[in-house]
Amino acid sequence: MAEKRNPLKLNALQLKTLTVLQILAEDSNHGVQDEATGMVQIGQMPHAHGNHFHAGGGVILTSDTTGLSNPAVFRVLQRKGLVQPGFPMGLTVTAAGMAYDTGMRDKILHGTDH
């Protein structure tokens, strides 16, 4: 039987936000992985310039990052075990959060022309 897409029933904003966090977590400029747990600490969010910011070898449009400033989105992601708060040091994406297939990576991470 095929694995069910979006088994935690995240809404579109939650999926986008988790995808952005996964991309940032995989970027060594933003994420530091704990090899023992598989969790990744994101210590600093990138600074946008214009309508995008650079991460993961591409760009993410700021229009896809509105969930990063929405506390309700983080409460849901935390409740579902996908992130852990880490104030003031950033946040941690759990191993489950890193492994969750949002199906949105190709829609959010774009190639760069500079």
C-alpha cells in the first residue's frame, strides 16, 4: 500500500513553512545537525533582499515564507512533533520534521540568476 501524502493533515501554510524550514536546515549556513538525534538547529533566519532570500543553493520567494512569522503555524508544527522551540537561539526541526514529505520543495526552492 502506498504511503499516504500529508498524513498529519497540515494545511497549505503549514506545509510551506515546514518546507522552508527543511531547506534552511539542510543549508550549512543556517542549520546544524545533531547526528545522534537527526534534529537540526536553525540558529538564524536568512535576511531577504528584494522579494527573495538565498538558501539551499537556490532562492525562496518571501511570499512563500509568511508562515515564518505566524505563531499559530509554529504551534501546530510543534504540537505535531515537527519542530521544537529554541528561543532565543532559533528553533529545531525534529527528525520527523526533516523526514516529512511536504511535496512542495520544487514549488518553493527556485534556481537563481545571481
